[in-house]
Amino acid sequence: MSMRGRWQVGLVLALAVCAPLLLALVSGAATVHCVPVPGGWTQAGLTLALLGPDEACPYGSLAVGATTGQVLTVVVAVAVPAVLAHLALLTGAAGVLGAARSVVVAAARRLIRRLRPGPVRLPVRPRLAVVLGAAFAP
């Protein structure tokens, strides 16, 4: 399979996985009202107007208070580039590991060739009968 074909298959699989989730979130079929928000993410959520306090949420959690447009803006501006960056890092790491593997295999083959003994040559010894026959020959 060519490189272009692999990217097309990967793109189709990514769309098949992500599209139903995005459609469910955008249509309102899947909603999350209260979310626990630790530390600095609280301020980021409040600044982006994605989160807000609500009486129905317990202490330490905020309600999702964004409109559909705000959510799509954050998904397009933050989530999609983050996922693409992770995929690029994984692809790069796979390439580096493949190259490292090739180097290690080549080095191991060279080392084995150097350490492997050559063909064993035994000294030629004349047979005893030939020696005795030559000594007692008339």
C-alpha cells in the first residue's frame, strides 16, 4: 500500500471515530452539565466562557455554559490542532524508532561477521601407511 493510501485509510478511520462523537455533542444528544475542573483549567474555562458556576453543580465543579458556536470554536482552535500535533509526534517517534532499529540491526550484523571465525583449516597430515610405505619402499 502506498503512503498516500495509508494516509487516506487513517483519515477515514479518524473521521469514522470522531464524527459520531462530534455530531452527538453538537446536536445535544450527549451533554455533560457539571464537570470537575482542577487548578488552572478553571481560569481558562471561565476566560473562554465555556464554564460557569451553577447552583445544581457540587462544590469544586463548574457547569458547561457555552453555546454551540463557542464549543465549535474551541474544538477547531484547540482540540483539532492538539490531536494533529499528537499524531505528528507519534509518526515522528515511529520513524525514529524504525531508523534506530535499522542502525542497531546493521551494527549487530557487522559485529557478528567480525566475531564469527572463518573456515577452519586443519593441517594436512600424511597418513601413516603412506609414510611407512614410502620409508620401506625399495
